[in-house]
Amino acid sequence: MKEKICVSIDTETLFRIKEQVSKGVFRNKSHAIEFAVNEILGV
């Protein structure tokens, strides 16, 4: 189950995330952020 959350993120960071999504590295912004958090948590 997934839950929606709200976060604030730096404009430059968001731009870089969107670039990765447009290149097909991630399905969408949520996927990119979830991947990054999992990396930090070691999941």
C-alpha cells in the first residue's frame, strides 16, 4: 500500500528529477524519490 505525502524540494533538485524521468530512468517523480529514500535507508 502506498500513501500520499507532501514535501518541499529545492527547484534545482526537482528540475534534475524531472530530467531523469524524461530520460526514462524513472517512471515518474514519485518513483525517483522513493528510489532515493530507499537508497538512504538501505532497503
